[in-house]
Amino acid sequence: MPHFYLIKSIRQGSGRLITAAACHNLMLAWAIFGWLFFGGIGAIGMVTPAISAPLIQQIGAPLSHPWGMDFLDKRQLFVTERDGNLFLVDLLTGDRKTIGNLPAVSANRQGGLLDVAVKAPAGMISGNISGTDSSDDAATIYLCYSLQIGNETVTAIDRAGFDGNNLTDRTTIFRANNPTRNAIHYGCRIVLDETYLYASLGERGDRHDAQAPSLHAGAIIRLFHDGSTPPDNPRLDGWAPELWTKGHRNPQGLAINPSNGEIWAHEHGPRGGDEINIIEAGHNYGWPKVSHGKEYIGGSIGSGTSAPGLSDPVWVWTPSIAPSGMTFYQGEMFPYLNGHLLVGSLKFERLYLVIIENGRPVRESVMLDGAIGRVRDVAVAFDGSVLLLSDEGKGGLYRIAEAGQ
């Protein structure tokens, strides 16, 4: 499968754009990409769009291992740092403020302050980021993080209001019931639809817990926005009431398909076998009974790649890309990307485009390669630009936009 490396490298530093020469090469590569995917091969019945060179820009000062982001309004973005910081970033100026009244987190190995999600105030509309349409006191903020309990940690979710500077009335609405000393595989992605909160939970390195029906390990959970449990959750034999699905390893990407409301998740495999799954209530996605990956020391895992009663992935990466962060593109800036999937890669420091046809992935391309380091999260701003988080000690928030936008 061909890859089209659209952005190879950029100059570092707040507000610095790629050079004119690099921009020329980027324009050519972007045009080739558009022709191959949307014109020359007739992928989805589109003619080649008029494509100008996108620019990538760092917004504001560097960040230390940023992990998650979500919008307060169309100009302001919450960003987490794994060490336990939450910032509100002005996308236009790069200025940021530190938010107070956060939970204490266990920032060891893969743990820390991980995802943030916002139940947006009414009136938020898409458009140029020069406006705000903000109503701080109407927003509800959700944080997913690793919580220390004695010598062990669990994945936890807090819910809070926001007064413009601090979280208010913060309360813990969920604590996973599988505490362990393993500081890995927290999952910890959150998405919200109009009614429910969905969150991903890793199996914390205890693979067989992903099949234990009473444990939250290796699962997607579904809650109401207030943290209560919906009465129509699957509640299969012995399942904990919060469970929506089981059989996951370490899912760090969740997205809602805007065309039909489906929940999509991706997860880390072992050595190979990273997956994208379409999440359906009561389904078991197989880990560790089946896997497309191998043991790190060699050898197969489980009984193969598929088995009766277990749901198969719709996309597999072998070798692993270490996926993190995922969103469906919706926007006016790059209309030829609408309805397709953007996925970050930690291992290869890339942004992948996964082409969707008839509701399923059919092929992929590399849209960004090695430009900003490990891509931890991806989002689409209200003006259609693409935002990325670079998970590095001197990482940052980056924006991909058309020239002049």
C-alpha cells in the first residue's frame, strides 16, 4: 500500500511555519495525494479537488507530554499534561492559563492526567476561530486519569463545572474496580454524545482480566453525563453494570461517526495487531482469546485471529503503529477529507488518514511523517483546521491549516 508523506519536518518554536521551499514540496505532495485518493483511482467518485499547500504551526509554548484536548468554545481549547496540569489555550494567540482544582494523579509510567472532554454550552457554532460563543458557566468538564489508592492505581473519571479559572464542584463519577500496581494500559479516552459518556479502559497489563465479566478491565463503559448508569446497559451474565463492551487490550482512541452515531475505537495490540473496532453493545472484541498480534517474545496469542462469538476488527495494523487519538474529519477547510478518519501514531510519529467507504475502512495513507514527534491526540477545530498533540518532553499543540487561514 503506498504512503504519501505530506509533511516531513518543520521548524520548531511557537508560531513558526514551515519554510517556503518546504511549502512548495508540501504543495506538490498534497496535490499528488488528492489526485491519487480522490481523483485518479476513482476512490469515492470525486474529481481531484483544488488543493493548496497546508501549513503546520505550533500554537503557544511547548508542552510536557500533552495527552488529551477538547474545546470549551471555538477559540479556546483545554489541553492536559500527563504530569497533572490542565491548560486553557487561546487558539488565536497561543496564550494559555493554568486551571486550578484538579485531582491528584499518579503520573508514573503510562499514568497521569490523561483525557479531557467537554459537554459544551449551548450556542457553540462552527466558523472562524476569531470568535468564541463562550459560556463558561454552562460547560461541564470531564477528566480521565490514574488515581492512586494505596500502592495501586485505577482509572478514574471526574466531572466538574468551570468558572473561567478553576474547576468547580468537582466529583469523581467513576472508579474502575480493578486496582493494580501495574502502571500501564489505562485506556482513558472519553467521548460524549447527546445523552451518554463513553470511556475506554485498558486491561492494565493483566490480559485475562479483559475477559472477566465483573471487572472494568479491558472495556468500554457507558454512563449518563451525570455519572449514573443507564438501565439498558447490556448487563450480560455477571457483567458489571457500567460495561458496554469487553475484550479490549488498551484502547486509546474513541470517536463518534457523524454519519450514523456509531462509536469507533482503536486499541494497541501486542507485537502487531493494533485494531479499529466498531463498538456495539454487549460485544466481546476478543482480547486475549484472539489477536492479530504476537507475543513480544514470539509465538501466537490465543486461538488465532477470529473465533465464534467474538467481534472482529474492521481494520488491523501489522506491524503496530501504536495508535493514539482518533477523529472523523468534518469541516470546510479540507472538504475532500470529510467523513474519513484521522489517527495518530506514537511509534512512527505519524498522522494517518483512513479512507472510509460504505461505512468501513478500505485503505490508509500517511498524512504527516516525523514532523512533530509522537502524535498523541488529534482533533478538528471549528474552522476545519486539524489540531495535533505531540507527546514529547518538549511537545506541543500544532495546527494544520490552509495557507492564509
